Amino acid sequence: MMANSSPNVASRLYALAVARDTANLVDADAALALARASTRTLMALSPQAALLMRSFAQEEIDRLSMECTEESEGSIALIQDALTMA
């Protein structure tokens, strides 16, 4: 009986892991979309708001660049992309 239930448990755990990964990807996509929309909105408010946004974004880029990881490099690219879209 144990042998038959083990694959079922493994299958359920795998399905749970896939569902969690999918939910995380959806959350990340939504967060990125909102961040891009917010960036465009702030940059469109006024030249001063755009300058302030670029300044804060540069501070974050500088902070991330000190981490020297692939993830931080990816984050920097996303920030730079958001600033060029605005």
C-alpha cells in the first residue's frame, strides 16, 4: 500500500510546486506591469518629476550594482528599460 501512495504524494507535491511557480510568475508579471505604468505616469507629470524619478532609479541601480549578481544585473536592465519606455 505504501508503494502505491508514494507516487501519488510525489505527484501532488509536484503539482503544488508547479502551481506555486505559476502564481509567482503571474505576481512578478503584474508587479512589473504596474511598475512600468507607475514610472510612465511619474515621468509624464512634469520635467521635475521625471528628473526625480531618474535620480531615485539611479540610486537603486547603484545599490543593485554593488551586489554583483546575475539577479541584480537583470533588475538593473528592467529598471533601465522602464526608464526608456517613459
